[in-house]
Amino acid sequence: MTSTLDNRIADRVRRADYREWRDKVEGTGGCAKPIRMTGGWQVQHATTGALLDWHGGDVFIPCGNRRESVCPSCSDRYAADAYHLMHAGLAGGSKGVPVTVAGKPRVFATLTAPSFGPVHGRRTTSRGKALPCGCGTWHHPADPALGTPVDPDAYDYVGAVLWNANAGALWARFTTALRRALARAAGLTVREFTHHARVSFAKVAEYQRRGLVHFHAVIRVDGPDGTAASSPSWATAEMLEHAVIAAARASRVEQKHPDGTTTVMRWGAQVDVRTIRPADADRFEDDGAISESRLAGYVAKYATKGTGKSEAADRPIRSRLDIDHLRVSEHHRRMIRTAWDLGGLPAYQALNLRRWAHMLGFRGHFLTKSKHYSTTFTAMRAERRAFRTAELFDRLGHDADTVLLVSHWEYTGSGHRDDAERELAAAIAERTREHRKARYDKEARR
């Protein structure tokens, strides 16, 4: 079978249109599932409308999927954008964010999910020595049993799925409680607090092995007008840390179970809050704080992982029969099936669980931020488009101030046409990634 694929790859490389096809793939960075379009674009005079230039044909557009398991190439691009978005809000000095944000009270908080039943785990001592699991055995770090219920029949799958579905609402309650906690610590009312300070944040969701999401968040206290305004003198990182813990304990969302009982959804007992060090403090030994550069890279990494250590599906579920054929663990299969079944009940229509069954019930965005934290993905992409358009006009010898770019495209399909093209595109993506990494490493050594 491998030799047959090798032959098809060799045949594709020998075809007359290979160079043209390869250029299109390289233009997407080796996208695994490009959008195929046909059409053209023309440059015309902005005042007279006279046609100055025209180009047409077939093009590939990157799929834009942020999940590494779906498209490594587009995931890399998303991770780079996520890094710049996060780092701009941490260090400032770029993307319209002033450098003064680095001196504001900031913490990195991790909010976890509660327990829905004992799961297999791998505990270690402070010296890293492995301890036996509650089941009485020692688990290897790669053991697929990690995170799965010790007793699947007693595990609260309904509660777990409903917690994932309400995680976004619980975060919203947390941010409200955080403002109240900070106002209380400052001796202000909530209304008065808005005239003195603003809470800015960026958070990323990550799946634990047990299939439940937890949130990592950068939280910062700004002045009332956002990034450019100085934080109030009474705001400190220590005050913010205490407020985060208090707000996490106070946050709650009520959710009815199918049997009619009401459950209070809360964060798990483990709430980790760490002060963020400025970049120029990275050389000091670890004191429990975390550096700006490490943090931005960490958040960007998990923003592209999708289900992280979970084995959930990459695509929406179309029918209950599809669940039986998914290549997932039995634990995640049961969570997906539970989400699907709950989604068919009238009481849970608002949660749209069938649409998000492949995500184990979680229906929020993986990376979100408050309005004033830093720049946006939209702004960064618009900046890239403007740069490429100006570059195009310069190459064609046109004045960008006096011409218009008009284009018309039609969709013709998605993805590569066969396994030979997919393999070649994957090789191009890997080569592009290696070249990019080598370039970054070289720049870092300067």
C-alpha cells in the first residue's frame, strides 16, 4: 500500500502543473485543507475607473482552522497571532498597547473544574516520586487510563457535560464577582469602582485528561479608560490575587438535572494564582511568579490544542450512530453520547448540546479577551492584508493612493484532491515550519 502511495506521489510530482500547484500550496504555508477558489482581481484607477491591471485563475485559501489536529499549518499561524495578542497585553510597546501595562498589577490564574467522581491519576511527591493511584496501581505518564473514571458506572457524566456547557457562564459570573471583590477591598461601591479602575483579561480554555475544561487567564487592573490609563494607587498584585481567590469561591451557576433537581455549578477547589514578572526580571530565580514571555507562549500553545489531552472528536456529530464509530476512548465516547442525549431534551435546547457534543458540551471560544486587554485577531489580520496589498501595488508599480483593488472569486471545493497531494502538502508544511523555527532561533541568538 505504501509503495502504491509512493507511486502516486511520484506521478503527481512529474505532472506538468506540479510547480503551479506547489506554489499555491506554499502560498498557504502547506494548509492541510485549503479552500479552492477561481476568479480574479483587477487594479483600476480610483477616479476614472480605468482598468490598469488584471490577473485571474485558480487560488488556494488557507482553511484558517486553529486546531493542530486538523491543520498544523493554520494552527501555527493562529498560535503566532495568539502569542502577539497575549504578549502585547503583557509587555506593551506594540499593537497600540503602551509599555506602561507591564507595570500594572497582573496575575495569571488557573480555574479548574470540580470532581464528578474519582478518576485514575498519577500523583507525585515534592521530589517527583510517583505515588500509587487510588485504584492501587502506579500509572505511567502515557497510560491511557489516566483521567478516566475508576468506576465508570458511578461517574456523574450528566454533571460533567452540564458543567462544560455552563463553564462560559461561570466565567462571566467570576468576572462580575472579581470586580465586586476588588471594589470591596478598595472600600468602594461597584459603581464607584468603574470610575477608578477597569479589569482587563485574556483567557484560554484547556481540556484536562478527564474531558473537563479549565481556564488559564491573564488578569490585569487598568485605569478606568483602559490600557493607556494608570492603575489606581491602591491596586496591587497582592490585592488582585486575593480578589481572584475570593471571586472564584463566590461564583456559581444553577443548572437543573434531568430528574428535576438543581445543581450549583462551581469552580473546583484548586485555584492557582501567580504574579506575573516583567520581562527584565526573567533572570531572577523562580519565586512562584511567571514571566511574560513564557506565559504568552504557554497560552498560545494551548489556544491551538483544541481538546488538549482529551481525545474528543475534531468535527461536529451528525447522528447518534456516528458516536459509535469515533476513534475516541470509551470515557470520551460516553461524554459525547451524554451530550447528544441531553441535547434532545427540551430543557437543554438553549445549551445547543448536540452541536457541541464533539466538544464534550463545551460551547465557548478557546481564546477570549476583554475589550481593553490588547489588540484583536481581526486587527492583526487586517494589518497583514493591508501590508500585502501595499506590497502588491509596489510590485506592480501602482500608487496605492490612486488605485482600487477589485476582486471576484467563486468557491470550487475544499481540501486536496487525493492522498498524494495531502502527503506532499504535509511535507511542505513541515519544511515551512522547520525554516520558520530556524529563522526564529537565529534571531533569538542575536
